[in-house]
Amino acid sequence: MVSRVIPVDPFDLVIFGGTGDLARRKILPGLFRRFCSGQMPAEARIIGAARSDLDADGYRTMVADAIAEFGGKTLAECGQLPAFLEALDYVMIDARGDQGWAELKTKIRANVITAYYFSVGPGLFGDIAKRLNSWDIADADSRIVVEKPFGRDLASAKELNASLAAEFDETQIYRIDHYLGKETVQNLMAIRFGNLLFEPLWNAQYIDHIQISVAESVGVGGRGAYYDKSGAMRDMVQNHLMQLLCLIAMEPPSKFDPDAVRDEKLKVIRALQPVAPHEMVRGQYGPDGDDPSYREDAGDARSFTESYVALKTQIANWRWSGVPFYLRTGKRLKARTSEIAVVFKELPHSIFEESGDQTQNVLAIQLQPNEGITLDVTIKEPGPGGMRLAHVPLDMTFAETLGDDAEEAPDAYERLIMDVIRGNQTLFMRGDEVEAAWAWTDPIIESWVDRHDVPKVYEPGSTGPEDALALLHRDGRKWRDLAP
Ligand code: NAD
């Protein structure tokens, strides 16, 4: 297949927090990759805005180092680094004061798209939004991009939404959930709504249950103190797992349009049932030889924050009535892997009496480490030996099907930033979606606090606490293997 990279229109992108970890690790290498691919036009400008005392040349050096460290081999070979660095500029700015704003204003061009990426803590979102307007820097067509975490409960999310809404229209606000920028996540929508094959089966009549697993093999490490204030439910379930669940469960939107898609996602979140205490399991990883336990990483020997959570929820509507959705995510698990598995029901009757195990069809959507989709089907085992059945995966892995194009597929962040420039909000969370997600999450977290729930200790490198296995065993089901 021939790559079809369509350059976006010229833009000025200001990255508040442009010297921070996220900017150096993801945003700037991602933008450089888009530059190398021809998607970011040479007339575009990227302006770092942060507290560090740097000039434009100092910033270029910092960005070149970040690209060398985090950009990977393909980028090192792109050969266009000097041209990309030319597009960079820098302003030393104080989000809470007057410093830097007048200078920033002089750097923003008229007649190009303007976007402001808030790659800073949420405590600064309101300050930056306010100053962008009071200094008359942003206009009615400017876009603002905000990072997670978007609040830590419903009340704080509402406050954040209100502070942004006071300055910008919802059509200008892009709330990032980088899981939505993954190639496979979008492919999930193509598979569901671009084929006749799946949609007729996509309901309680044919689907037995759904599993969504996001497992990490590493612990919280140096981020322990920060992570301890949130935990797996706030850090992963309320946003990433919830978004994946929405894409699996939503009704077909009338068109692939930002609000049509987000309206359907919102309906799913609002139909999510509360989770009863016996339907959830929390865990903390224990020590492993010399490796610290979660509590040691968190620096709090009495921490009750979970590094693992598994739960069962249901969606109260006609399509999903009675179909359990099992969600789990955790750190220091057996493998780094993210998967959505749609497990179909067993055959109502088998004609193959002596053929061995029956199996269920499973559509498995892998998000990491490798993106791809497989459909487990039953076939006849080739060769003599009678009618024996074998279960094989039909592999729709992109690298093989699409050849070179898949290898060039942009990483989630760069794809989302290009969507911001194009003005397409489909893959960004709307304010009401985020609030609805917190409205479902809050009672779960409150119930742990009320019950003084103590997370179960699990062995590092395992699949999580034993109780999580029981969550499915009770229903006559089991978790899929956490294979890398
Ligand atoms: P960081 O601490 O590494 O960087 C913070 C940046 O903000 C720095 O550039 C700093 O100069 C700037 N800054 C801080 N106070 C400022 C002020 N008063 N005025 C102007 N600039 C100021 O943080 P980070 O890890 O890059 O994270 C940024 C945001 O992205 C956070 O909200 C974080 O939760 C979120 N996030 C980070 C990651 C990640 O991998 N690092 C992943 C997802 C989300």
C-alpha cells in the first residue's frame, strides 16, 4: 500500500510545560515524526513555554537531546532534525503571573491555526486558560489541549470543566486520552461499523462476556508518592478502560462525527450499573527479593491505595442486558499487555460428538505491546485422523496485512495532535463524558473508604490477587492469559 500522508495546515502550537517529562518523552518526538513524514508543514511553529530559563537555542538543544533519547531509530535516520529545530521557539513564562505573556503574544501569527497544549499539572489549567484570553492571545478558533488527570472526582472535574468553559467553548477544548489515539482502537470502530459481519452478533444474544485488561510489568517506581494519591481506579479505569468499554459497547452513531460518536459513548457511561463490593478486588504488589513492595515505592507503610483493581460491571440497556464486562488493570504483573476480548457464547448444539474440546469464538483486540486483532475460530485439524477440531486465530495484525504502512503508523500522541490541528474532536473526551465517568467512579472509591477496604497483597510477576480469579470463577468463567 502507498502511504497517504496529507499535510495539515500551517499552525502555531504552544506547549505549556514544553520542558517537562511528557513533552520530552512523547509530544516533541511525536511532532518530529510527523515532520519527517511530511505531515507537519515547514511553515508550522512550535513554541515551548515553561518555567525554565532558556532561550530559543537552549530549547532547541533540549529538544534535540529529547529526540535522541526518546525518538527511536527511525527518527535518528530521518535526517531532517535541523529543519525541525528551526521551527522551534521558546518563551519563559509563569502560568500564575505576568512573566512571558506579552512576549508569547508577539510570537503568535495571525492567519494560522493556533493550538495551546496544557502539558502541565491540572492546577494550572484555569490560570493558563484565563491568561490566554486576558492577554488577548487566543481567538475564537484557537484550540486548547488538556492532559490527564482530568480531576480526581466528580466535584474537581466539574470545577476544571467550569474553569475552561469560562474561557473557551467546548468545541475548542481537546481532552486527551491517548488510548483513543491508538491505531487499533480506531480500527475497532472500523471493524464494528465498516463490516456487516460483526454488528448483528454484537449483543447479549451472542456475546457471553467482555474482558478488558491493561497490565503493566513495572511498578510505580519513582512516581510512587504521586501515584499513591490516585491509584489504579483513578489513574486507569476512570479514563482509559472506560473509553475502551465505551467503544466496544456503544450503539452505532448515525455518522462518524465527533458529537455523534461522543453522544453514544456518553449513553454507555450513563447506563453503567453501580459495582457491588463483592464484584471488585483491589490489590497492592508485595516485595520481590530486593525489589520494593508497593508500599515501599509509595513511601507509606500504611498506604491503602490500590496498584491493581479488577471489577465486574454491567450495562443496563437492551443490547447488553446480562452481559458482564470484566475490567482489570495493575502494575508489576506477569506481562505488559493490553487487550480487549469479546468472548462469544458457546454453540447451542455441537454436531461433532467426539471431536474434543468445544471452544468459544473470541475477538481479541491487542493494544500493546503489539497492536493487532485476532478472531479465534474452530476449523478441522488438517490431515487424516477423522473429524478432529482445532482452534486457530485468524490474524488481522496490521504489520502483516498492511505492510510498510503499519510500521509508519503514527503513535497515539502524534495522531491526536494532528487531529487537534485538523479540528477533529472525535477522539477526545467531551466534558459531560468525563463527568459521567466520575459519577460512576466516585461511589466505588467512596465505598472503599467507608469500608476501610485493605488492598490484597499480590505477588509481583503474577496475574494479580487470588480474589480476582474468583471474581470470574464464581460466574463459571476465567480470565484470559496475560501473554505479552
Ligand atoms: P513535569 O513536572 O515533568 O513538567 C511540568 C512542566 O510544567 C515543566 O515544563 C514546567 O516548567 C512547567 N511548569 C510548572 N509550573 C509552571 C508555571 N507556574 N508556569 C509555567 N510553567 C510551569 O510534568 P509532566 O510529567 O510533563 O506532566 C505534565 C502533565 O501531563 C501533568 O498533568 C501530568 O499528569 C500529565 N501526564 C504526564 C504523563 C507523563 O508521561 N509524564 C503522562 C500522562 C499525563
